[in-house]
Amino acid sequence: MPTLRGHHVASLIGAGLLVAAAVHHGTEVEAVGNVGGPLLAFALDGGIAVAVLAAGRRIARRGLSPAEEWRVARWTASGAVLALAAFAATLAVRVFEGRPLVEPAFPMLVAAGAGSLGGAVAGYYAVRQAADARRARDAVRAVSFVNHLLRHDLRNDLSTIRGYADLLVDETDGSDHAATVAAKAGEGLERIEATSAVADAILGDAGSSRVDLAATTRNVLSSVDDGDSVTVETDLPESASVAANDGVRSIVHNLVENAIEHAGPDVTVRVAVRVGEGDTTEEVGDDEVALVVEDDGPGLPPEIRNGSFPDDDGRDEGRAGSRDGAGSRDGAGSRDGGVSGLGLVATLADAYGGSLEAGESDLGGARFAVTLPHAPADSAGFDT
């Protein structure tokens, strides 16, 4: 025996309304001896009933689960009941006023049909919205799970590689290949930690901690080749703690890399960290720390100066190779790319409760300023 499902109930409500309309208007034809009026009325309330019946059949073809179908059925029935209750209230008012009730059945059928049809439509979209929200939550959980799984497995593998590479360094006759392997494994481990921190921040899983932005900036700049083509000027305090996690390293790395790669040859990059307390050289709030990266390159197109950064589908609306937008991150005229560095910086800054601003530098090129919440030593959280 077939199981009763929600779409059956919705269809039965429509069929019941259709039968009730047919019976009512059939008796009207016999009473008034005229077909035109009752037929026109039946086209209205019967047509609505047919629409409810069709909605039930459509729900059956939408691939909803039994629970979802029953939810739509409850919406359909509730819509009919509420509409009838509202109409009954108007009849009660008329009775209270002493006014006669003339042919209440027809408007009652219209109200019930309209209410059930509206309930079916509202119920279907409510189910769809709930399903979309559930899929979004599942996707976030899946991304979080994969993130933790990859960082665990890759960390173990790279730790093993680095351990064996260290043994080879001790056993070989001065060859630097093993040392290179060990160094790259170490860089890979650092990148995993930074990537994990980025994922935690974006997913909202990052715990409250203090990160020394000044020390992180020094660490990132230590890997920059300060040679003939790149001059790096720094203005860093001894320490500058911010409320964030290790994803701050990606903010510094992307801004510095952006300046070096896209400002042109013989670039000068100025990197400064400003703490708001007592600072008078930068517009930094008392509870903020600012990372400012400037260069002497060609600057930014107007849309970036106005605060527009790359969007989520990877199109680079950010740093261009010239003021008129010729050139892009990939070194050509294309504006397509992978995950945009500036987009990632803006996303992370927002996740940490800060912001990213772009403008013109005193050096003549671009200026990017990231402000993050200050985390003094006596604040809550733990150091990373």
C-alpha cells in the first residue's frame, strides 16, 4: 500500500476544494436557473483549487524528502485554516453589526483556496531555504574537516621528511642537497601552519590569541632578497601585539609580495608597524595596530583607491601594473587569477575585526594599510 506523503495531502486539499466548489455552484445553477454567473464563479474558486492540486503534483516532482513534503503540506493546510479564520472573523463582525450574510460560501471557497495556495508556495520556499542553509553548514563542516585532516597528515609527512633530511645532513660529505630538503620541509610546515590559521579565521574557528605583528613582519622580511632590484626600508617597534592568529603572516606576506612583484624594477618598499598608543605619526586608533606597506611603483587604478578589492570568484580587481590598469598580477593584461592576495588580505583583516585601506604613497606608488585590534600584554588570550 502506498505511503501517504505530504504532496498527497496538498493535492487532496486542492481536490477537496475543487469538489466543494463544483457542488456549491451546481446547486446555484438549479436555484437561480442561470449558468453564466455560477460558471464564472466556479472559474475563480475552482481555478484556484486546480492550482493547489497542481502545486501538490509539482511538489511530488521536486525530489523533496518525506519530512520536507510534510512541512509543505502543513504550510498548505495552515494557509487554508488561517484564510478561513480571517474570513470567519469578517462574518462575525457583520453578524455583530446585525447585517445579513449573503452567499458566504463563494468568498469562503476563494479564501480557502487562496490561503492554501499561498501556504503551499511559502512552504516550498521555506523548505528550499532550510535545505540551502543546511547544505551551507555541511559545506563549512566539510571544509573544516578537510582542513584539519590535510594539515595533520601533511604536517606528519613533512616532519618525517625534515627528520630524515637532518640525518642526511650529518652523514653526507658536505652536499647541500639534504640541507635544501630540510629547509623546504621547514618552509612547508610553516606554510601549513599559516594556511591552517587562515582557514580557522575565515571559518570563525580561530581562538583568541595575541600575535606579535612586529616579530611576524621581521620574520617575513628575513626571506626577502634585499638585493640590487629590491630595497626594503623598515620602521618596526620592538613588539606590537594584535588580537589574531598565525594567519597574520599571510597578511604581511601578501602585501610585501604584492609590492615587490608589481611595483616594477628597482623597487623600494617601505614597511612600518604603528601601535596606536601614543602614536602621532599615523592615523591609528588607540586600540589598533597598523601595518603599512608602501612602494615607489606606478600606483593603483582609481577603483582600488576607492576601496574595491578582488571579488570572490578570483577576478583581480586589485593591484595593476600601471595606473590605467594595463598589467595584472599574472604579469600580463589578464585580470583573471587564482585566489587574489589583496582579496585574502581584506578577508583576513575583516575576520580579525580590522580593515584594509589602499591609497597613494609618499614614495609615489601604492600604499596599503591594515589595521588590526591591539592586544596588550595584560589582555585576555594566549600568545602564539
